[in-house]
Amino acid sequence: MFRSILLVAISVIITAFFSTCVVIFSLLGVAENSLHKMARTWARVLLAISNVRVRVIGTEHVNGETPQIFMSNHQSDFDILIILAFLPGQFRWIAKKELFRIPIFGRAMRNAGYIEIDRQHHERALQNLAEAARKIREGKSVMSFPEGTRSGDGSIKPFKKGMFHLAMEAETPIVPISIIGADKIMPKRSLKVNPGRITMVIDKPIEVSGYAEEARTELMERVRGVIVSNFDLWRERKES
């Protein structure tokens, strides 16, 4: 437990340092893409000091030329670090509003072009999704956790519909991502950090242009099915 407490303390210091750098550099006119690269370095540093190794499968499915919407399961705070560190190219997070309230860190997220989502207020959520649509029109990919929050029991929860509405409105393909093993590194509502190995599987993009609005649930279940299938497959391989 002492190791975990020390790691958390060091991580807070490192996070404060990188967040302050992002805020300062953004005030000096540094572009969002460069700030995102700083965030990637932050994530890799935290993974390294935590002795967490990540195996990535399917990077060829990431298209750096046109926007995509990345969607992943969510079981641990380490999911954020894993995706930041190892998902190739540029993208902007769509993250819950609570993260943007963290002093300095939240300001750094805004300055890097990340987008908050307020799922408790429908009108605000629509405004947030409109901002995400603007980012996509600018040629940027976006990343979200469609479960809305971390799963506490190891299962993949039902998905929220908002991101699928965004994908269909923007006619932007969805890339399903499965993260396997993060809950063993740092479970929900725990400060204990265990060393270990994570697998991140990036599946091929799912085109949304063939889906009408009334088929949004069908699209949602298709994406969730791919994420669950890869999650179950690679979890069995890890445990065997």
C-alpha cells in the first residue's frame, strides 16, 4: 500500500507540472496539437512510473487523414492514460464535466481543445455535442467513453446514445476500442496501483452513413458488440 500512496503522490506532482506547462504554453500561443503531444508525454510518464506495460493491436485502423470517433470501454482511471499514450495521431477528448473542475488540470484540458460533456442537463449536453461536431468539421477526431462512467464490476455497461447521434450527424465512422486489464491495475474507487500488462485492441472503423436516425440503437449495439467481443476474447487469452 505504501507503494501506491507514493505513486499517487508522485503522479499528482507530475500532473500539476504538466498541467501548468500546458496552461502557460497555451497562453503563449502554442497550438492544440502540440498541447495534445504534451498530454501524451504526461500519460507515458505516469504509465512508466507505475510499471504498466501496454500492448496495442490494430493501429492500422486509425486514419490520420480524416476524422474518426473513437469509443472505448471504461473500467479504470488508467484508461485515460492508456488511450492518451498509445492511440496514434491527434484527437480531442469528450470527457465528463467533473474533470474540468479540477484546478489547473481542468484549465489545461480546455486549453488543449478537449470538450466537456454535461450528461445531467440535456440542453448543455446538446451544446457540448455541437462543439464536438465543430471539432470534427475542422478535421479533428474525438474520443469518448460511451458508458458514461467507469464500470465497477468488470462488465461493460450499456452505452449512452449521445455520441452515436453525433457520429450520424457528422457522418463520421466510429472506431471501437477495447481495453483489457485496466481494472486490475487500478479498480474503480481505489487508490491502489498494481503493476501489470494491458491490452488495447483497436478494431476497424464502422461506417455510419448507412444508418437512418431510427436505427441509432442498432448502430449502438453493433459498436458495443465489437467492443465486448474483443474484450472477452483477449481477456480469455490473458487468463489462459
